[in-house]
Amino acid sequence: MKRLFLLLISLCSLQLYARAQDRDLPPQLDQYISQVLKTFEVPGMSIGIVKNGRVLLAKGYGVKTMGSNDPVSPRTLFCIASNTKAFTATALAILAEEGKLRWEDPVIDHLPWFRMSDPALTAQLTVRDLLVHHSGIPAYGGDVLIFPPSSYSRRAIVEKVKMLPVKYPFRTIYAYDNILYLAAGELISTVSGMPWEDFIRVRILEKAGMNNTVSKFSLISRQPDVSGAHTRIHGVVTPINTVFDQAVGDAGNPAGGIASSAQDMCQWLITQLDSGRTPSRERILSPDATAELWKMVRPMPITRQPVALKAAQQDFYGYCLGFRTYNYGAHRIIGHGGKLDGFVSQIAMVPAEGLGIVVLTNQESTGAYWSVIYHLLDYFLKNPKHDWINGYKTQQDSSLARIKRRTTSPTPSAGQNPSPASDKIYGTYTDPLYGSLTISQTPGGAALQFDETPVLSARLSYYNSNSYLATFTNPSLKADCFVNFSLHPDGSVSQLTLQLYDPDTDLNFDNLVFKPVTKMPSLTDTAGMRKSINAVLATHPEATYGIAFKDIGSGQTFYHNEKSSFHAASTMKTPVLIETYRQAKAGKFSLTDSILVKNTFASIVDGSPYSLDASDDSEFELYQAIGKRLPINDILYRMITRSSNLATNMMIELVGAENVMATMRSIGANDIRVLRGVEDDKAFEKGLNNTTTAYDLMLIMEHIARGTAIDRQASQAMISILTDQYFRDIIPARLPKEVKVASKTGSINGICHDSGIVFLPDGRRYVLILLSKGIADLNTAKSVLAQVSEIIYKHYNPSQQ
């Protein structure tokens, strides 16, 4: 009876709390939200409201995906896109309070390699300048490297800032950019010693109680409660089933990679409104630091509102540090929006009232979230009622009508055939900033592919003169364009220009100019290169070598003993990496799952236990963690970048050597053998060793380079890990610093190998495998192979000879 009495009291308390909460909210709010969803054709929305440190509402409305019955909950994750920028700014504010940087520090004080196109601007650009969109680069400059995701790492993208022209005088014109937020992310990682994703999670999300929020875009799709995405295609709201492949990659996380829920965003709003003190009363920022974040730095243009929205007319509007500020009547608002394929979101805080509102939606309708935000502001600020739904619907209808009028469906001119130059359009074209694209002949006709951005692929059809229509295979990108070829007098192509014709697209490759890549000499012209290589190899006649080269663009190859078998040494760790990503994609585990660090393994001969000697390993820190649990992705990173043998054995035990072998066979690598872990002496004595050929390693690296090792997202993640390789004294050793190499080395007694993908600044890529056995001195072997790498690079780039 006592338990029943307590239960009844508890239920009554909950009902009273719910009624009290309802009294704090606008009357018939649920009906209003339902009308918004219907009017703007938004399948689902999640709303959070906080007031004076208390959550008044955290609730989901509608469904995650149109046509389904799966409801949006307060915990459903939505991509918050550019609302991520406030988290990046807050991270910098934390580091500033700790004295690790100052807002007025030149960026090059912390990132010595950072460059703008103007040396004077490089010297003057400060940490604060990274956040406020007045550097002088064009609006959205470099975005096509970020949205949709390219194969470039975050640092590689930031290093391309020096190729962006300066369009405006420094600190004078507001021109929104994302790429400098990636620079801010690199700065945070450098100063803190933690990747941006980890710093945000550990120093902000966990402290604010945002335990459901994800700071790494590649992990969003694996969460149990995630909203779908929707956009208008030819005027019809359509799901984007490929959103987590096309929206953004992990390189872009500091600009727009976070996914959160209404429930968690309420914790964020409370933390910001309480001047950096979290709901659990832990302070992550001081009030002074919060004030710095909210201070206007760059005034922004004010749009004149139409009559139906005149009540929302602003008197001031400006950019702060990761936030915007503007007025609504007499009240100052701190806010920001976010837009990513199929998602839009908006926050609005009224510091003077302790009020915060967040609206997350799964359809690209800004009118929907503004209708909700202004309706709620009117209620809490005691403003007269206004018909926001009708006002924003009128504005949306007008915008859609303009898009429809401007969007024509180009059709080829009647009676025209392709020009005589049509057979000369095929090949690789490059732009120093954006990389390369390839036009190839396929069974379905001519095709265009951005080589560094896998989702940007299109079919080409002849239009007129020397122009073609590019119809992208993913219609939700809204990226269709003309491809215009300029010709030399002999009919060969001098350049290629892209011209977008869909005014609704978010992509910014309009009027990009690509130059034809000078093709590598044919195999019949490589006698000089082979002679030079043979001369280097002949300096150590006691050795055996295996070489395999492949140009990713043209498919041209160069081989030397490519099918000869070698002890694989640590090059076998790349197949283990691929298999781990394959099993993660299949759902066997998540790469963020933790596993026990151990140093006892079973021999493949008889199952007897053996352990590794830390003094024989190239990575020692993992041995200090024995008995603890670490994430799989941490173990993988150590296995590749530091060639940790302990990490390798843990991964092989997790995924199974037989599964590694099966996956290698499935991609055509038929001669490589991954039988066992490292230091299984009984297996070694019986000749059960991991072996490889240069040819098979070339196939493996080619699949990663082309995005076909598991899928494009996994391949991109693997390239990022391989690019962070610590051992760089073979393939990259004698190459220019601006050449990026994603590689995996391997060496044991008398064995010295390297295997990698070489990324040239002009966008070309090639795979190179260098294997050797029989040279007793390891440094000598490395020197020989590095010379071969240099010879091939110079042959591939005649101007470097």
C-alpha cells in the first residue's frame, strides 16, 4: 500500500509538472506546429524551448522520413549544419581562457604552414578573423572541396586556401565562408593536442550533458535515432537517401558536421544563456568569454522585408564569433542557422529574457522554422499576434516561382551532330584548387567524374557547338550544368568550363575552368625511366625488387617483378584496415566501440598463447593501456600510422585473418596472404607467413584511391589515416612537400617495403608499390627505394626533371 501511495504521488506530480509546463507555452502550440508542417511540406521537426535555466519544451513532431510512421522524438538527431560553428568558436574561447591562444594572435603563430594568397594578409589574419567572414575571399570560396565531401583531408583543404583569390579588402565586406572554420578546427587540434571532434565531445558536449550529440559526421548514420533528409526536386519534396554520403565529410566537421537533438540543444542553450555554466552547474566558460562570443564584429547587409513580414524587419544585423546578432523590435537576439542537404535548423536566444529556442527540421524550408521561432518570440515577448505562416508561405511561393521561371530544361539543337572535336574531349582535366575531373567513354555514353569528389558524377549528352549537358546521377545535388570546351586550332581541347543552369543548387563550381592534363608518355616511351630505375637497382645486385605503378586517371601502368612474392611485413596491415571497415559497415561493430587492450594471442599452429615484446614494436604507448578499453578507431589509427604490432594482432583477432583473405580475393588480390598476427613464432617456423606481391598491393591501394574499397566514405576515412603515416622515408622522402602521400610501410630483417597513393597538387593521382628483399642495411634499402620513387615522380612530371 505504501508503494502504491508513493506511485500515485509520483504520477500526480508528473501530471502537475506537465500542466505547469503547458501553461508556460503558447496555447494550442501543437496545432500550430502541425499547421506549419502541413503548409511547408516538412515531414518532421523537433523543437526545444528553455527559459531561465529550465527546459519548457523538448518535443518531436511529424515523422523522420516521409511515407513512414516512425515519429520524431526529442532525442532524434538532426544535422545542425552551420550551427556547428558556435561550437568551434566556443572551443577557441575555452583555449583562450586557458591562455593557450589569444583572439588577436596571428593564425601563423599556431599554424606556421597556413597561407592566404596575399602574403600581407597571411601575416595579419588573426584567430578572431577565422570566424567572422571578412577575410576578403569570395563567399563560399572552396566549398566544393567540403560539400559534397572530397577525398582531401582537412589540412589539405586548408592548405588550398592560398589558391583562393582575395576579392574584397580585408575586414571590410561580409562574405560567408566555411573553409576558414576548417582552419579553426586545425588550430584547435594543434593547440589542444586533441582532434577537433574529441575536443568538442570531451570539453563541451559531455560537460553540457549533450550525451546524444555526435561531433563526427561519419558516425551519424550509425546512431539508433536519426532523422531522414528531404529536399525539393523539380518542386516535389523528395527524400535524400544518400544524404550521409553526399552532405559533408569529416574534413568539414568544424564548419557543419555536428548532429544533435532538441533535448540536447536545450542543454546547449541553457549553457550559453547562463554565460558558460552548464545545467549541472559546471562552468566551461566565464561570462566575459561568452560576452566575447556574442559581440558583433562584422556588420551584415540588412534585407528589406516584404509587407507580410514587416514585423521581422531588422534595424541591425551582424556576425559575432560563431553566432549572429540582430534585433526583433526592442530585443537583441543571438542566433544562427544551419543548412545541409535535406536539413535546416535555427536557434534564437534572447539573453535579456533568459529565453532560448531551437528548431530542427528535415526539409529545406526556412519559412517553416522562422514561422515557429517568431510565433514563440511573440508569445514570450508579449508581442501582438502575427500571421507568420501566411507571410513565409507567400515568400516561399514567390521564391519557388522565380526558380521555376529561371530553370529551363536545355535540349540539344535540332539536326546537329557532335563537332569533329567530340572524340578529343576524353581525358583528365585539372584545376589547381579543386583537383581533377575525368571525362571517359562508358557503355552508356560519355561520363564526367570529379576525381576527388566521388558523388559528383554525371552523364554527358551533346548540346550544340562544343557544349555538352552534364546530368548528375544524383538528382538531389541539383548540380546539372553545361560543359563547354574551348579548342586549339588543331581541334584539341585547350580548356573546359562548367556553367551551372539550376538556380536552386547549393554547389559553387559555376564557371570553373579546368585544363587538360598532360598525359604521361605511353609505355613505349618509358625506356628512359626503366633504364634509370634499373641503374639504381643495380647498385645492390644481391637484392630482389618488386615495383607496381598505376596512374589512376589514365590507367597506365609500369611493372617490375610485380607478381613475385615477398614477405609482406607491415604492408599486410592495410588489408586488415579494409576488413575492419567492411565489418563495421556490415554492422558487426561500430568503430567507436571499445575493446580490451591485451597482449596474449593464440598461435595459428596449435592455439598456444604468445605475447609481443614491446621493445620490438614501433609503438609503445598501447602497451601502457593493457587491461583498459580503447575505441576500435584508436587501435586502427595506431596500427597504420605508427605500425603498432600489438594493435595489429588485436585487429586480426577481432576481424579474423580468414575474413581478411576473403575480402582481398573479392577485389582481385588473389596472391596476397594474411594468415596470422605478428610474432607468432610457431607459425613462422612452419613457414606460415604473410606474403604479398607488388601487383596485389597496387590493386588494394587503387580500390582505396577510387573509393571502391568497401564504399567511398570508408575509402576516404582510410585515406585520412594513411595520410597521417609517421614513417615517411621511402615514397614521400624525395618528393616535394606539397605532394601528399597516403601510405603504409613494412620492414623486417632484410625486407623493406612501401605502398601508397600519391596525390599531386594538380589533382592527378597514382599508386606506387615498392618492395625489396636482400639488402641487409635498412637505411640503405630505404634510400634505394626512395630514389626509385623520385625517378617515377619526375617521369610523371617532366617539368621536375
